[in-house]
Amino acid sequence: MSDPNYNPYDNVLQVVENAAQLLGYKPQDYEAIKYPERELQVSVPVTMADGTVHVFEGYRVQHSTSRGPAKGGIRYHWNVNKNEVRALAAWMTFKCAVVNIPYGGAKGGIVCDPTKLSKEELRVLTRRFTAMILPIIGPEKDIPAPDVGTNPEIMGWIMDTYSMMKGYAVPGVVTGKPVQIGGAPGRNEATGRGVMFTTKNILAKHGVDVKTVTVAVQGMGNVGSITAKLLAEEGATIVGVSDVSGGVACKDGLDIPAIIAHLKSGKLLESYGAPGVDHITNDELLKLDVQVLIPAALENQINMSNVNDIKAKFIVEAANGPTTVECDPILEKKGVILVPDILANAGGVVVSYFEWVQNIQSMAWDMEHNNSKLKEIMDRAFEEVFTIAQDKNVSLRTGAYLIAVKRVVEAKKSRGIWP
Ligand code: GLU
């Protein structure tokens, strides 16, 4: 399904260029934001359990620091590459801008399959990688967080490595940490929770009650599984979900807690079974006849090979970049309403922001506070994007970029180009 020549950074550039032109900016106003500010590539040697030395390829890319410190997750996946990390970093810049939190954008990644590494190998890899990117990260410079293939435990190792090298505890260097070392209660669920709020918001705008909809979720990692669980709790019928091994579907609705328990025990969906449940491929999942489709896996999933077969009326992008740029006009023509990634999945970085604010002030907020502030920010950003899209008669993606690009360009213009 994936095209080897696909470069997600080209996707970002096209969307940004389009928004900048609609905003009436001159090329010199936005030339600089077309390039990542800083890129670091590292070769990370690890002595493996069998005594061999494996050198892993790692990256940290800072796309922009115009609106604040660079911010974004670290991905552990075999498909990580420089153009992907660049695109993910740029999406962070525009995501932070659309929800109006004072950050730029960054992303990191290591080419590896974390499921094939022992815990000790993972720990050593993370610590060595942190040491190698240490010169460019820090609470006032660049703050990593979890992404695909990483989790709170790994963030804890990053916090400890950075702190050991500084000689004192620096919780604000990374977000998504375990709660006992300064993590924000609710951060782990925040991206999925934000996707749930956004899904309800877009349905409400079209007069659709969440209790009446059928939903398919591609990807049952942190974001997909929490989204599916929360939407099921809201009364939606989750008729299909998938992971790397494929999907499961049931027209009467899947038992999401049972599926999450199955996955938590270390098994894949291919071995899940229950009465009325069929096994399908990931591609079939995307083409299910549902009202809401939530891609919550990787980039480039809805592309020219399958866009014409998408039957959902609403697409809520929980993943970063799941739809290729040339699909947008096709979906629009089909009447599909798409809520873009930089808005839909911003809940994670919003609660990361709460975590960082608490860390640098040595404060602690509770889950209730974090969840209600998250809702406030997600609802406000949704309203702003929805309103501009209606006023200008453009898609929600274009609307989101009109807001985000304007905020980034205006910040850049206010600061000027140094010297
Ligand atoms: N990796 C997440 C994202 O793509 C979260 C980033 C963060 O919390 O900094 O938005």
C-alpha cells in the first residue's frame, strides 16, 4: 500500500504554501518556515544482549522555534527516516499554533523495531540516544514526548539521563513521563480524549448524535485504543478496529475493553476472537461502510490506491499525516468531512504543555483540571477552525492551516530575521 517515493515533507510544503498564498503573504514572509531550523542525525551504538554491537540511526529535527521552544515526540519504528521526521516536526509547529500553545515544533525518531528489543536494550538505546541529542534539548529549548513506539517509561529514562548529566532533576525536559516523576495525570489518554471531543464536535455541527454512529478505528496503539474506548463510552458503535496484524469487525459493535485487554496481554488482533467477529485486512478496515473513520496509525494510509473506496462520511485524523495531499480534493468532492490531524490529535501536546508548565513551576495539577482545560482548548480551537472554514468556504484542513500559518508567520515577522 505504501509508495516508496512518497515524501511526507512535500505534503506539508504544499499545504503550507497554499495557506500562505490564500492569506496573501509574499514569498519572503514564509520562505523560512519551509525549512526545518535544525536537524541532528546520530548513530547510536548499543551492545545487544548477544554481545554484538548494533548501530541505530536516530534523528531530532526542530522545525521551528518562532513561537516558543520546539516540542514533539520521539518515534521508535522501522520506517523512521529523515523526511518523515521532518514532516512530523513541521506538523508539530502547526499543531501547536492551531491550538495556540506557546511552542514551536520538533520530532525525533530511531530506526528500530521496539517490539524486537529486550527491555534492557531499549533502556540503553534510549539513554545513549538522549545523551547524543542532549546538546539541543532542554526545558527552554526542545521538549520531547511519546509518539509511535514510545511510552511513559521511556520518557522516564530520558528525564533521568538528562538529569544525571546536569547533576539535578530536570522534569521539564520531557513530557508524557510517569506521574510519580512529574507526569501530568491524564497525559497518557489525552490524545485519544482530544480525538473523542473533536469527533463529537464535528458530529454536533452536522446534527448527528454520537450515540447513533458507527466507527472504524485504524491502529490500536495508545491513541487508537483510547479513542475507541472513549467513543464507545459515549455511545458510539465501534464496528471495526485494526493493528499491524490486521483488523476485526462486527456490525453489532466490538467489545472494546475486551480487545484492549487482549492487546495488553501482548497478543495481536489476528488471535482475537468473539462471536460475530470477522477478520479483515487494514485496507478493508479503511473501506468499511461506517459513518466515522478514524485513522490512528501512520502516514499515507488514505492514498490514491484506496481513496475512491472510502465510504465514511466523516474522517477524523488521529494519526499524523494519514491522508496524502492529493486525496483532499477527492474526499471533498465525495462530500466527506475531514477533520485534520493538526487539530484532531492536538490533545496530547496540549496536556504535554500543562505538564511542562507544572514542571517548570514545581506545581502539580490533578486529572480533573487537566481534562477540563483540555476540553476547553480543544473546543475553542475547533470552533475557530470550523468558523474560518465556513467563512472562507474552504476545507477544515485549509481552515486549520490558515490559522496556524498566520500565527507562525506573524510570530516570525514580529521577531524579524536575525541579525
Ligand atoms: N507525539 C504527539 C504528537 O504527535 C505528542 C507530542 C507532544 O506531546 O509533544 O502530537
